[in-house]
Amino acid sequence: MIAPTPKPPYYAVIFTSIRSEMDEGYTEMAYQMMDSVAKMDGFLGVESAREEIGITVSYWSDIEAIKAWKKETKHKRAQKRGKEQWYDFYKVRIAKVERDYEMEKENK
């Protein structure tokens, strides 16, 4: 599903990753993170896709909300396990969205 976002400006955190062979606990943690992030002030939505690399883009109202999520206790635990077990590589990019537009066919 494509995340509904407000009129810009807002922020995007782009998490690009290559998974390791270790999968134990990953799916459960992903569900826990989605539950936790949805309760965070300033969280606007998320989109994710995975093939050979994974790309997850979360949308935020402001930089302060992003910083609060990075410091959130459950998220810090997930980050630690990700570094130790689930990812061979990841990169985080933070961008300010200054413009967006969309298209939707009327006869779906």
C-alpha cells in the first residue's frame, strides 16, 4: 500500500538493506516495530519492498520525530539485533520532501 502523506514539506527516512541468512525472530520484530512506530508522534506512514535488496521508506512530520524514533527503546533493541543478526549491510538516508504528486486511474 502507498502511504498517504500530507502536503509537503515532510521528511522521508529511506532504509536500504541486504539481509543475512539469519531469519530467527525477524518477522516478529518487524510486526512489533510497525505497532510501535504507528504510535509515535509525527509518524505519517511507511512503504516497503524486498527483492535482492530491501527498501523501506518511512514518512515523518519533522526531524524531531525521526530523532525520537531512533531513540525509542524497542527500536534500539531491534537495531542492535539487526546489526548482530539480520543485516549484512544497510544504509539510512534522511530527506526532506519538498514536492510530491500522484496519479490514480479512475477505472481500476
